[in-house]
Amino acid sequence: MGFFSRKKKTQAKVMVVGLDGVPCSLLKTFINKGITPNIKRIIGDKLPLHMSVVYPEISAVSWPSFMTGRDPGGHGIFGFTDLLPNSYDMYFPNYTNLDAPTIWDRLGEMGKKSIVINQPSTYPAKKIEGALISGFVAVDIFKSVQPSKYMGQLKRMNYKVDIETDKARQDADFLFKELDKALKNREKALEIIKKKEDSWDYIELVVTGTDRLQHYQMDAIMDEKHERHQQAMDYYSKVDALIGRLYDGFCKETGTDGENFIMLSDHGFTEIRQEVYINSWLEENGYLSFEGDERTLANISPDSKAFSLDPGRIFIHREGRFPKGCVAEQFADSLRDEIQQKLKSLTFDGDPVIKDVFTPDQIYNGKHIGKAADLIAWAHYGFDLKSATTKGEIFRKTDLTGMHTQDDAFLWAGGDFADGVHITELADFIVGKFK
Amino acid sequence: MQKGFTLWFTGAKGSGKTDLAECVEGTMLERGMDVELLSEEILREDFATEQTSQDVLVKRAGAIANMLTRNNVPVIVAVNAQKAECRNEVREEIGQFVEVYCDNKTDSADFEKPEKAEVVVDPEADEELNCQTILRTVGLLGYLPDGTADSEYSEDEEEKIKKRLADLGYI
């Protein structure tokens, strides 16, 4: 090689497509059955990997772990809901509570520009180097967009931050229409922003319709004889077509074979066999009771020993941690161990319900570990842990047919990842591509 | 109750009126204002045919802006209105009128510079700063509501979030 012919280093670009809740096992079935021909084309011989995510395995916690590379102990968000300190008042952790830099924050520090569309757990939207549209649980479009100069266009195209979940739950026809609209909107929003931004280095687009469909129609997805099965498959094919367009556009723009094109989900999904109401279980076992008629945490009785927050988080009712807390510090650990063992032995029709029950030090690292619940339960497939305080049986069923899983998310990316990769490994991997 | 007014962006073709107008629009939307944008693109798409002349388009923009303004809807107009006389007529008609002149320092034979624009900006300058300059003037003229968007959830938002989480079975 001559003195003046040094190879010019191409600036890296990365594109990530997130498919909320799509299980690796289901994706492989789709690939084999020809439902997702574009994904099949893109992956070639390299099958998607099974990826594990954090506990609890919900988007509010898992996406922040992808974004920051940390578990909840490190980023500070442990659930869709949490309690204000020394109180029973519930609040909804949002993007302002995320206490760790995200992929795009880090890239911004490096002078790299990101376009992030429909990312859950980024509401209300903050200014980033580039552009951001918040995803679930965004409620107000005008707080979901940064920079704000894109708000008008999104308003004019009737961009919705989420489908109308109440109506979609009741009306399957409406659900499928909304899913289609939302999918088109995500793509159009990306087109609008890409056109306006003079450059980009990192693009991320998350499809959350997959999660919605799987919550409401998991039975239709899994049963080929179900009347809505084909409609469900058609939706996945549309998602696949979008991925195909994004991938082809990416390869063309970057002049590459798509080596920096990444696909992932934030958790898996399976069919619900039974919903399991942990507060009912605690009540039945003498650990929890309420004062008066209103069964809310604010009315927890002073002699209650424990209560649960969704999903599967159990708090010992400690003195000093909660206003009516009665469990003295010296008894808290033994009580915790007692509840842990009892819960692990819970069965339904002879089948074990709980796979494991963790203490925070077993699964979390970081400065926020003190905010964690005392126990975090992990259920076997089919058992969907709930923490509603409504009076009723421990085991119940509603119209919901799908539940999340912790160990069946998927990842398709370069690098040396293997089956069992953890979602917290990805942030450094992605940022590393720009160094 | 919000006040209607027309924010009219003036400047030679290609002087960055639309980009800046969208920036201002976004900031107003962020503040919870029910603002509408009439850009050249929107006007051509929704209120014109191929045969519509530029003068007629500008007149239509003025008429629509007038209708919105008198119904207390703030409206932003970013259209190529080359003639000062045309713009002055609209100003007279509407009354609550703020003109932003995007002065790109070029002399265009077709464009008649405004005699009195409430705001003059350099389109080459930082877009955010220009946006803030414009909004400061609009605010001083009494057209902006107080306060800025809250980053915490309102009670109404909390209820919506609770409902959405419950619909998906999370709580």
C-alpha cells in the first residue's frame, strides 16, 4: 500500500428496529413459515438469538435497560408504577426519572446525531442531538416530540402516540385498523424527520403494535384455526415489509451489506393460562389486610406485613420505609425469606406457578438498588402476575390472552453475542461502533 | 382564553421562512396553543389548483388567516408574498398581525421588502435563537399565554396513563 493510499475510514451508521414483545420462538416460526420473508432474507443463515431481559420483564423497565445498558438498580426505573418515598402514593416513573445516559445521549456527546421514533419510556421527550418521538406511555403528542418544530407536521398527519387501547381491547376489528394506521405513521414520521435533518448517525424505530396485538390476540396468533389467525399473520407480514424497506434503505444509504442493522425485542410473550393476584395471595396467607371498604394501599392496615406492586414485586411493610410500616428492621429479612419460600411453593392444578423469587442484590446493581422491592417474583410461562388490590381469588382469568416472558426476547445483530445474551449488553455494543 | 393573531413570515424565496415558521409552530404547540400553520406547501395542496396564481394564493392565505384570527386561533403564514401592497392589505384587514421579515441580505428584483416588520431575523443565524426572538416579540405584544409546558404529569394525564396501563393488564 502506497504512502498516500491509506484506506479512508467510513463513518459508522447504525439502524435499530425494535419489535416490542416479539418472542424469539415465535419469530423463528414466522421465518420458517414464510410470514416474514424480508426478515428471512436479512438474517440469511444467522438466526436470531434468544435474549434475556431484566426483572420485571415489562417495557417500562426493559427498554430503559436497553437504552442505558444498566439494570433497574443502575437506571432507577423498576416498574410502570412506583411509590413516592415514605408514602403509599403511586406515581408513574417517566423519562425524567431515568438516571443514566441513553445510547443517544452518549452518541450526542460524541457529536453523533440520532433519530429515535416511538421509543417507549422516553416521555416526556427531551431535547437530544437529533430528534426524538416518545413511545408508550406517552399521552400528549405535544410533549412527545423534540425538537418541537416537528410537532406541527405530526399533528397534521394525525400521528398517534399509541392506539386507543380501551376500544382495541373490546373490538378486534378496531384493533387491527389501529395497528395498521400506527405502523404507517411510524414510517411516515421517520421519513419526515430524515428529510428535514441534514444527516444522521443512529436511527431507531420501535414498533409497539406487536405488543398490543399479543396482549389481546395471543390465542389467535398461536392457533392456526382461530378466526383472526390470518389477520394477525397479515399484520406481522406488514411489519416485516416495513423492516424490509428500512433495511434496503439503510444498505443503500450506507453502501454496506447491512452489518450495522440490528433488530431486537424487549421481552417475549406467551399465552396466559391464569392471572395470579399476588395481593390476594398475601391476604390469604395473613400478610395483608385493609382498613375500611376501600381496598387501596393508602388503606393498608397497620398490621400488614407485606404488599405487592405490579408485576410480582413484593415490599415488606417496614417501619421507617412506609408510614404505617410495622415490620421492624431486625425481623424484615426473616419475613422476606419466609414469604419467598412460601411463594415458590404456590401451585395451580399441581403445577408450580413461580419459577424463582429474587432479592434485589441477586438481580440488580447500582445506586438505585435501595428503591427496589424486597422480593421480585418470576413466574413460569402461563402465569401472569398481577397486583391489583381488588378482592377476589388468587387465580383469575380476564379477556387478556398474552403475557410477557423474560427469557424469550430476540436479538439479531453483529458481534460475538450468543444465545442467552442479556439486553444490558447492547448499549455499549452500539456506542462502541462509533469509537 | 387564547388570543388569535396572525404571524406572517415574509422574505425572498428560499430565505428559510417555512423552516423557521415550523420551529415557531412547534414551540407554540408545546405551550398548548391551538395554532395552525399555512405554509406554501399546505396552501398549494389544500387550497389551490395548478392554475392558481401566486397573488390569488396569497389572498387566500390572508382570508383564511383572518377567519382563524377572529376566532381566536393563532395562525402562522409562510407563503411567498412578494408584493408589499398585498401584505399591507392583509395587515389592515386582520389587525392582530405580526410580520417577521427573514432578511437574507440579498436583493431580489421580485421581492419588495417590508417597511415595517415587527421582527427582523437573519435566517442564517441559529434557528432556536430566531424562534425565541420571534416569540419574545409576540409575547410582548400580548399574544402568548403565560407559562410553559410542564414536564410532570397533570392529573388528567395520570388518569389517562392509569387507564392505558389497565387496558393492557399491567395494573
